[in-house]
Amino acid sequence: MSRRILIVDDEPLNLDLLSQELADLGHVTENAASGADALKKMRGFDPELIFLDY
């Protein structure tokens, strides 16, 4: 079952790696490099799961 997943991380390599792994598993991903960017993307993308770093 495909899920919509938002990945929030300020490290581009982490975004790329996790996004690619999840896409390979059949999930749809959006990436955000900041909290502000994540809030904007959440409105249009409506993710079912969010991965965050801290």
C-alpha cells in the first residue's frame, strides 16, 4: 500500500537517501529542508506520515 510521506531534514543527503528508499518501496514522498517549508508542503500534499530530524 502506497503512502504519502513528508521528509523534513536540513541535510540534503539525508533527504535524498530516505526519499529514494521510500520511493523504491512504492511510497510517494515530498522533501522539506526547514520547518517553514514543511508547513507549506503539508497543506498541498496532505501527508499520512512525517519523518523529522531534530
